[in-house]
Amino acid sequence: MDTNCIKIAISSLVQDAGEATRALELAKGLRENCPANTDFKIIFISHGSKFDRAFTDNGFELYGANPKLSGVGFMSDLKTRPTNMVGTEEMALDLLKGEIEALQDISPDVLIHGFWPVGGLASKLCNIKKEIGYIPIPFEREAYSTYLLNDIPDFLVPLTYLPKGFRVKIFNNIPKNMKLKNPMIKQTNILKAYEKIDYNGEKPKIGDLFDMLSADLTIINDFPDFYTGRNLPENFKVTGPLFSPSDKASEIDPWITEHFSSENKRLKIFCTLGSSGSKVHLFPAIKALTTRKDQNYYAVVLCPKAVCPIERAKAYADGFSNIFITDAFVPAFKINSMADIVLSHGGQGTVQTAVASGTPIIGFAVQPEQQVNLENVVSYGGAIRLPVNRWKAANIIKSIDKICANTKYKESMQKLRAAQKEIDGKKNSAIALWNFIGTGT
């Protein structure tokens, strides 16, 4: 049988840890589940990311697209604004031109893009044969306007101070068309950039973020039970969690090994806010740890360089030997498994890692996707979500004490963990993609 060689490009917001991790796991899944007599090549498109080395170390090609970004973090690199993923129209235009140039050079048979509207638009403008999306939640109009969000979005600040029961009732009575007027859905800077691109023929009609992210096939890297009984388009498939598993070779700092060991019966708290968090979110978490009356606990706090200089974070915990603050890499799954509580920004990778280790979550969201991630676990009884404007030390302390006083949070997460262990999200995703590409069995 003749070898079928397929060229696959992956375009994603690789400055974001969750997006980059899912992209890499997806690529590895495609390689591990490649059908017989099929040859393929995977090329990652990157504008600069600290994860570039991980792509090449795992045997994949890397295309350095223009403009070149620092790769520190997507919020600083893209100058993100509350309602715009890319902070300026000029930057959006440069990014879109760079992605188009990359696709023209690579000329892939298949483009896979994450929650990255620039990549989605470039694919449509380059008439890629097969476009596949991988996203953390079923982001499409009907789902978004009906069941995806079940609480007041955090940007409606005054309403977030109401009791949750009132918030949910109010939100359920908001008309669909009003929900779809969320300014984040428009992404005006990217849309204006798209309108400035020359195109030979009738340009594909794009009106909002739903159009930008649309694809021939979209896989949802989430827990299927979250969507039981929910309507999804035929080209949407929920394939299961996709996150980085434990790296057995990764070393753990001796302080963590000693203080987070199973023999140590003190409460253990892991604070990891990902690349979406900022010092505005990190400092209240540290303040909660330092002002909680019961100091009979140990805490590990991650302080990525994109958030703030580690010296500033350490200054907030000066004199507290039970708090370990680091900007170094830590194996997240291992630390989650050792912790009793996780303080999180609600990114899907962080949430799924916590679920995989059965560890209750206290979290906030800075993006609608993160709010959905957290609320899904809240619905299972394994998490507490605080609206982002209520992510204050006092509220965090109350939430910690609430989880410590009620075993149902741990029990619920253990049940969710057991269910998740039955799902191979990486394999399911790869098989769905190979079958769509046309070489699956």
C-alpha cells in the first residue's frame, strides 16, 4: 500500500500554558495513534513561546511566524484588554498577516487551531482543505446563549454581589440575543484587522468570535458528563480531558518533598494561577495565606515571571516559613496530588489536573471559559468559585475553612476523578481527528 503523507499545521495561542499543553498532547496523541501505512508531518506555528523548546524536544517541527513576541505570557505579549484578546488593531493585523504568511509557506493539508481566532481566520483566508478546532468548551452560539454559562458573567460587577441563587435566576431569564451581545464575543480589533486583509474573491463572512473559531470539525477537550443531554452541532465532538500527565522524571524541590509529604498531616495548599492570573489575583491569595488565623498548614505558591518579580511576591509572605513561593517549573500533577486544596484561575489544564488528583478547588475566572470550567466542577460539589471582583483575602479564607470543615468537597472530587480515569482524552481526540482527516480505521 502506498504511503499517505499528510502535512498538519498547528496554530494556537502558545503563549498560554493551557493552549500550548493541549496542543502538544494532541500532537503526541496523533503520533501515538497514527493509522497503519500513514506518514505525516506536524509543524507548530509560533510567534514566540517558552513552550517552543517542548515542541521540538518532542520531535515536532517549529515555524517561527511574524511578528516575533517575547513569549513571556499571552496577556503581556498581546497587550490583552478586557474585551479584546489582542489589545490593538495594528497588532492584530500584524499577527494575522504573519499567520497567513506561515500557512502559505507551509501549505498544510490540515490546520488544527485552538482557541486562537487569528489562526482560525488565517485558515479561512488561505482556503485550507481541512480545518479542525480544539477548544476547552463547546463555544458556539446556541450553547453559549442557553446552557454554557449558568451564572452572571463576572464583567457585570454589581450583579455578582447578589446571592448565587438570585444571580442564576436572573441570568436564566436574560434573552438569548442579549447574552450574545457580550462585548468579548465581538473581538473588534481582530475583526477590523480581518477587514483590512486583501482577498482574491468573496471574503468569507465573519461577524464575531464564533465565526472566527468555526471549523469543519471541533473537538471539545472536556469531561463528557458535563454535557450529557446537551445539544451540540454534529461537527462538535466531546473527546475528554486533554492535559499534561505527571512527568516522572521531573524533580520536586526538597522543601515541597518534605512539607507536602503524605506523612505530614498538616493542611497543604497549592496556589497556581497560570498565565491568565496577574499580581492583582496573586497578592490576595498570598494575603489570605498570611492572615488566616489557623497557620497550621503549608503552602506552595507559583509566581510566573509574567505575573510579577518573585521578590515582590516573597515580600508579601516575609517571615512565613510555612509558605514556599517559586517561579521555577513544578510538576503540576504531582503537586496537585500532594495538596489538599488548589487555589486556581480556572484554566482548563489546571482544573483537569486538580480533578485527576481528586483535589478540591477554590477559584476565580478572568475569562468566560474559565468561569465555565469552574462552574462545571462546582455543579459536582468539588469546587468553590468566587467572582473575580470578590477574589479577596477574606473570601478566600472563608472558602478554605469551608472546604476544611466539609468532607463532601474531597469526596465529590474523588468521584469525579474516578470517572475521569475511565476516559482517554488524548486517544479519543486523536482517533476523532484521524477519522476526519480520512485515514482512520
